[in-house]
Amino acid sequence: MSVLVIASGNAGKVREFAHLLESLPLEVRAMPEGLEVEETGHTFAENARQKATAVARSTGCWALADDSGLAVDALGGAPGVHSARYADSDAARIERLLTEMEGAPERGACFVCALAVADPDGVVRLEVEGRCPGTILEAPRGTGGFGYDPVFEVAGSGRSFAEMTKEEKARVGHRGRAFAALEPQLGELFAPEGAAG
């Protein structure tokens, strides 16, 4: 069974990926404590690639990395790769976003998730991207989720991510869409020797 290290120090994210990967013949592990990867990419895909490569080389195992965030049309794609660093708390990030969007006639936005898988030599073998289009609300709605979820209304749903169950968000959200694209490719990559496929 191959070891797949999740290139994240976020325990919730590691659990989420472990759950998504449970049908594959993989031993999922969190990346070693103290391992820091500087994210210097200008796109989500570049950052996912950097993290997967660095963690794979450091551990000598397969590594899966994601980078995700919110791209707002009226802000030229911001906060983008700086989504987590836009302010120092979820509430402050939402407040800054709504302040910068005041009076904006166009409120279109998209959550993006880029996933990259690197082999133990640090060579990126798989890359996918998931997108969830929507609009930025004028005020937060709902109590679930985290980050920008209360001010992001999913296109065609009439609801914010924070008004959805975890299962609904997983199904329609950017990470769920990216993983749906990645899963069959992972299945082929880690198919047992001699399996048809």
C-alpha cells in the first residue's frame, strides 16, 4: 500500500482528504510537523505544485497538495492566492471584502481549488482544478462553513455556502469538483498490480 502525505498542517483538511480517499489503496498521512513550504506562486496551481513537490521530496512519499481561494471579478481576481492572508481572521477577511466591494455593480466571483500530486522524487504526476461560480452577497448569511462561506452565494442555488450542509457543500463546492476530477486518475495511478484498467 502506497503512502500519500497530505501537504497541509490543517488537521481538518487532512481528515477531509482521508475520507475522500478511503476507497483507494492508500495510507493517508499528515505532513510532518515543522515542515514549512513557502507559497510564492502567482496562481493556485503553482502553489499546489510547489507544496506537493516540496513535501514529496522531504518525506520520500507521494504527496497531495491543494491551494484554494476566492477570486472576485470586481477586484481583478483578488483576494486570489492571498485569500487566507487577506486579513487576520475570517470576520476581518469578510469585512475587508465587503468594504472593497461597496458600490460594485458586478458581484461575480469564483471559488477555485487546484490539486497536485507528486511522486516520491517530487515530480508532479497529476494536476486538476475545480471551480464553483457564484456571487458575493452584500451581507453574511448562514452559520455553517468557514472563511468566506457566509458571503458567497453558489450560482443557481440561492444559498450561501454557510447555509448548506457539509455534504451539499462537498458536492457543489470547488474542492469537491476538483476531487471528482482527480479521483479516477488517482485510481489508475494506484491500481493494484495486474488489475484491469
